[in-house]
Amino acid sequence: MRTSIAHQSIEELGGAGSVLVRQRTDHQRLDELLRKVRATGGTEQDEVLMRVWRLVFPHAFAEEAVLWPALRRALPDGEELTVQVEREHQEINDVVAALDRSRHHDRERPELIDRAIVMLSQDVRDEEDKLLPRLQATLGPRELQRLGLAWGIVRRTAPTRPHPVVARRPPGNVLAALPLSAIDRTRDVLDGAARRGPAPVASAGRAASRLLAAVAGAVEQAPPLRRGEDRSTHSGRTGHEG
């Protein structure tokens, strides 16, 4: 078994449409953005962070909806492997949610940003060096291509914000996709207008975004959206949510 997908050729990874190639491409883009986060500050850093979240959360959602179920089916220890990465995803959701609530003058904000960068970088390494090589050793190019197609479709329609309460597994995350994706992508537009527009537009955009954040918080609490998860991936929980 190969030790990492980081430096393999596209052909070795199953071709251009393979889920392994798609994963690595996103990881490379994430690495570039994280370097920019460290090199910037203020409103410019906010812009870069928004680009990070728009990349990270649809990517993780597609993993949880398409890729990790395939890994659980393919590997005898797939359950153990995916529980660990789901815990990492949950921790990232929690940190980014706290970061979203923070303000530029908050003393804990730089620490939250540093934690998010470290956790995201570690998540990439765990996936490229541990999980994805195991999948590569089990599935052929045709199946990797099929997973890549499904992963890409889900990724394009997934939520773009942290939602710590929602299950990390189907059916909960699948049920959450439509309402939360619509809310998140509307907030992305509003927040962009608030950062770039004149004061009245900025004020109205921020207010509308906060209102939608409250709506998203209410949607997250719906019991069906928590179904299917391994509850140990959420702090203070054990067992499975039925």
C-alpha cells in the first residue's frame, strides 16, 4: 500500500476525475489559502478566511456524505477510521463557529485562527497519509471515478458554514443539505456585500446575515438532522444517534 497520495501522479490516483485527485486538488488550494491567512490581517484576512470556509465546509460535507460511507463499506476497520476523522471535523466546526462569533478586537481571535489552521493542516495530513491510501488500495480506478463524480456533485451544493449540531453522517447531514446550503450561500452574498458596499448597504447586509444565522441555528436543532451520527464525535456524547 502506498503511504500517501500527496506526491503520486494523476494516473496513479485513478485519473483526473478520481475522488483522490479531487481531494488532493482541494487540499493544495487550502494550503495556499492558509498561508495567505497567516500573511494578512483585518478585512483582508476576513476575505481570505471566507474563501477558506467556502472551500473547507463543502469539501468536508462531501466527504461525510459520499466518501466516508464508501470507506466504511470497503474496509473492515472503516468505522474506526471514519469516527476519528469525524471527530476532527467536529472540532473544526466548533472552532470556526467560535471564530465567526468573535470580533477583530477580541483577544482570543488570533488563537482561534491559529487553532483552525493547525487543525485543518492536520486533517489534510491524516486524510492524505492514512485514510485515502487505504481506500486507494481497496478500490479500482472505475470506482474511484464514480466516487469522484458523486463527491463533486455533493460538494457543489453543500453548506459553506460550520454547523456543529448537525450529524456528520447520513441521513442527518443529507437532510440538512438543502436548507442549510441555501441559507449559507445567501449569507455569503450578504457578507460579501457588507464588506465591499457603502455604510447603509453594509449595515443592512450584516443585519440580514445575522438574522439568517439565527434561522440556521434553529434549523440545526431539528431532530432529524442529528440522525445517523456516531455521537462520540460530538463533545460529551457517547453511542449512536438513532
